[in-house]
Amino acid sequence: MGRGSVVHVVFGRPHLDGRLDQIAELPEKVASDDAGLHPVFYACQRGAGRFEHLFIGNLESRIPAFLDPSKKGKRTHSY
């Protein structure tokens, strides 16, 4: 197996590409919003709920989420 082979085994490539496209379409955060934003993992650890519920909520636009161009990953509003 070469580099990236696991992606083809674990996920169907079209499904993974679709999810990555959804994430890429999230709006970028504005510096003035930074005080009220936390990484998804931080919100989960502080009682916001399970990651998969927050992530689906983010993708369905029920829970605001923003891309932080200065960091990797997503940031979402705290609860």
C-alpha cells in the first residue's frame, strides 16, 4: 500500500471528497469573532456534546462553524 492507500480503503473517495468540499465551503472567521470561538474538540470537552453531533450540525448549518485561515481544523461557537 502506498501513501494515501488507507483513504481508499476506509472511505469511499467520493464520500470523503464531498465532506472535504463541505468543510472548504465554510466561511472564514473574522478576527473580531475570535473571543467567542473555540475548536470543536474544546467545545466537546466542555460539555457541548459529542463530536459527531457537533460536526453534523456544522455541516448542516445548524451550528455556526468557521475556518480559521491561520490554523488547521475548524472552530465553532462555544456553548
